[in-house]
Amino acid sequence: MDLFIQYLVAGVTYGIMYAIVAIGFNIIYNTTGIINFAQGEFVMLGGMTAISLLEYLPLPLAIAAAVLITMLIGALIEMVFIRWLDSPSVLRMIIITIGLSILIREVALHIWGENIRSLPYFYGDEVTTVSFGPVRLSPQVLWVIGICTVMVACLSLFFKVTPLGREMRACSANRTAAILCGINTRNMVTFSFMLSAGIGALAGCVMSPITYTQYDSGTSLAIKGFTVAILGGLGNSVGAVAAGILLGIIEAFSVSVLPLAYQDVISITILLLILFWRPYGLFGSSAAARLKEF
Amino acid sequence: MKSGKYRFMAILIILVIAVHGLTRLTGTQYYLTQLTMSAYYAMVVIGLAVLMGYAGQISIGHAGFFAIGGYLSGALTTHNLLPFRETPVLVLLERLHILQTGQDLYGEQLLTVAPWAACLCGVLTAALIALVLGVPVLKLKGHYLAMATLGFGIIIFQIVMATEYFGEADGISEVPGFVVFPGIAGMGRLVVSGDFSLRVQNYYIAWGMLIIGMYLLLNLIDSRVGRALRAIHGSEEAAAAIGVDTARFKLQVFVLSAVYASLAGVFLTHYNGSIGPSEASIIKSVRYVALVAVGGMANLWGVLIMGFSLTFLSLRGIFGTYDDAVFGTILILVMLFAPDGILSIRARGWLKSGTGGPVDHA
């Protein structure tokens, strides 16, 4: 029973991480209709930058600076590579963002090398535990769950309440109508890249002590985040959280049945199955999905 | 169209022979090794070009098919079956000449699957997987198709990395040569192997295969099938409406390109004598996509030229540690400035008969 809860908590921790990556996909998808294949690289960049800045800054400042820097990189990428393209085809956008992900990864390889790095634990160290009755948890797990929950809450508030958030939603609901209302949709696209880079980077920082950060850790995160985004229904962020936790738990429990090396295979198999049977997600409807463009 | 095809084929054959002559005259025959390897990689790329450029279906998992062919052939021809020699299945296989005996580096007796049977097994497995995978996957479009094929590629990579039979992170080495022609009626034996003395014949085997493969694909795209594929690329709904069986054609091309990739994998593995997990990696799949994109997607000759020459440069190591970065950059630049491939830039410039817009900067 204790083991069961340990697995459960581990699953939730990883799951919420996947959900954050999935929300990053969703934000960009909603405003542009693009799946940004470089989403996982933002997570890696956030973690790596924070680790490097830690030499000069205290931990909270290093993380904040890393998030800002990654947001700037996200904006820069959008302005240089995407902003001026005139209604590009989906195939073209897929290939460009894949190229970007390779490029970011290679730049990271040349800056940081192949070493596996990590941020220190926010509180205590590897062996510090917090006990809840019979269950013992690392405090970092609580940090991850706490920060990610706050982040999801802030995001939904941002989209509901602030003018900028509303403009972004308008842009995703109907681009032409948004332009007619005087919204600069191009800027909204830039904002969406900044935002998704920022939340990816923050997630990369809080997870770094547990999962470690390496120059190529983005790809597997991206594919899991995408699995979660599809499971929850593309563009649906509440669905993404539920689906993320679901995938995390499935993965955590699969370790007890299958060798660890096959862990990624599980989530990809789930991705393939969901693409084949319910491409509109667990919570979506097929009628609504037909109106969207992939 | 027809005469153009044969003219290009003739030029290609003459070039292949001329390049061999040139390396011989200048004493630079060491180039032949990379020329041979690039020909096999170009084979993967032209197969993928038909799928991407003509049928319009992206695949970011073709290194997976390459690895299926290479790894199966490599594993079957190196794993010693001697301890199981008496089992009825192996007795039957040996009687059918599917098994062969040999010696390893230390003079130990080996009983392995014969390369031709292993090759057949690798290619058929790749085709079968493509068939089974293709039925559901090719129903998907755009991002979903890209992610599904990417997922397939990662699964294959994870499997070869985690399976002892496939050598895990070390891959498979000491793969024996592949006798493609046993040498009857006074003609010499043809063996695919990295042996130094066989360098010239391997160069011709590789290019011969590439040229035949190219010829078949050119015929295919000039045929009814080719027109159907282009119709699918233009608009799948319209193609279906005029009676094109879109699902079947897409599946056939998917299987065909998988067969090309796995064949190249089998031959290159026997040529190198080894295969490692990097051949199955996502970055390899992306590289194939990049080469197809640079060549102009629906331009087989362009894809052949760019696929061969960039792979050759990369194998010669002129990109150094920036190898993958170079391919990523190429991918982005081509898609930004010249989505029809860089060979199209000049033609477009002429057509516009002006400054040519942003394409000139590429």
C-alpha cells in the first residue's frame, strides 16, 4: 500500500510536468495552429540556463532570470523564423520547428557539453524526506506539484481576466474577427511563444533536481507532452492537466511490470493508440474536432 | 519527359564511372568508401522523397526502417546458433541452405543465418511493419502524422538500445560480408563487405543498386500510380472524389519507401561490418527529411543529387562537430527561403525575371 502511494506520487509529479509541456503546446497551437516541435527544448533551455546562472545569482533569482531569458529566446525565434511567413503550409511549419529543435539542441551541446547537470534541491538535499504517516516524500516533489499548480491557476486567470489574455483567446477563437476588432494578431503569436517558452522554462527549473537536465532531454519530453496534449484534447488545457497526471501514473506503475528502458515506449504506444482511436482526445468530441485544422 | 529520363540516367552512369576513373588517376581511391556509403544513404532519401514529395505524407521515422533492415540482418548473421544445431527447426533451415557455417575472429566455429536469408528477413520485416503501421498511421494528417511517425522512430531506437540481442548501446559488429552473386559461369564473385580489396566492386554494387532503384522510382512516378500520388498530394478529397483509392496508394508508397530504407540498411550494415544505435536515432530521420527538403521534395533528381552530395560531405567530416547543426540549419533555411528545394532557386529567379525576392539571399 505504501509502495502504491509512492508510485502514485511519483506519477503525479511527472504527470504535472508533462501537463506543463502540453499546455505549452496548446498555447501556441491555439493562437497559430502550429505544433511547436521545439517545445521540449524550451524546458531544457530553462533548466540549463538556471544551472549556469547559479554561479552568479542565488537560486530564486537564477530561476527567474532563466525564465526571462528563455522567454526572450522564444520571442526571438518567433520573430526571426515565423512572424514574416505568409500562411505557410502545415508541412513547412512542422519541418521548420523540427529544424529549430535540432538547432537549439546542438547549440546547447556546444555551450554545455554532454554532461548531465541539475539544479540543487530547493530545500534540503537528495536524502531529505517529509513524512506523511507511512509515506515519505522528497520535499522537491512538493515544490514541483505546488509551483506547477500555481502556474496552471495563474495561466487560467491570465486568460480569463487580463486584457492581454482575452486578446490571445480572441485570436485563437477567430483570427479574422480578432483583426477586425483591432487586435494585433502577429503580436499575439509572439506573446504565445514567449508565454509557452516561459512556462516550459519554469517547469524545466523545478524538475531539474529530480529528472536532471541534458542537452537532448527535450525530445522525449516533447513527445510525452504532445501525447498528453492529444489525450486531453489539443488546445484544452484543463484536459491536459488530467491527461498529464493519467500518463504520469501509468508510466510510474509500468515500471513495476516492464524494464525501465522501455518506459518511453509505453507513452509512445499510448500516443499511437490515441491517435488511431480518439484523435480528438479523451474529453473532446469528434464533431468539434472536425472543425479544426491539423 | 521520357528521353530526358534516359539522358539523365546515362549521364549518371557515365559520372559514376568517371568518378572511379578520377580517383584512380589521382590516387585518391580512399574516397570510394564514402562514395559507396553515400550511395546507400541516397537510396533511403529517394525512397522517402516519393513518400514526402509525391504522395505528400511526411515520415520522421525512416531511420527506424533503415535500422530494422540493418539490425535484423546484422544480428541474424552474427549470433551463433551452434548450441541449437540439433533442434528440428534449425536442422530444417540448414537443409534449406538458410544457415551457413563460419569462423569468428578467434577461430571459433560459428553457425549463423546466411546473409541472403537475413537480408530477405530484414526487408520483409520492415515491409510488414510498414504495412501494419501504415494502415492506421496514414489516416492521420499533418502534425498527427508527423508525431506518429516520430513516435515509431523513437520506439525502434528504444528497442535496439534496450535489447541485448541487438547489442544495446554497442550495436552489432563483425557482421560478415554478403555474397550477392556467387560467381558462376566465369564471372567473379560479388561480395558486399568493407574488405579493402573489394572496394571498387562495392562502389559499383552500391551505385548499381541506387541507379536501379532510381530507375524504378522514375518509372513509378511517370505511371498511373505517380499521377494518382500527385493528385493525393494536391488534394486528398479531390483525388478520392475522382476515384483514386487514396488509402491504398498511400500505403503502397509507404511500404515501398520502407523497403528502400531497409534495403539500404542491410547493405550498409554488411558493407561497414557493423551497425550502432545512432543509425536508428531521431536525428538520422530528421536528416533524411532535410535531404529530401533540400532536394526539392517532388524532384527525384534534385533529391538524389543533394542527398548524395551532402551525405558525402558529412561522411568526409567537413562539418566537424557541427554536423547535426548544419543539417538543422539547412532544414530551416530551405523551408524559409526555398520550400521547393535549392535547385529551384535559379529557375524561379529566371521566371520572375527580376531581383527574385528573398530567394536570392539563401
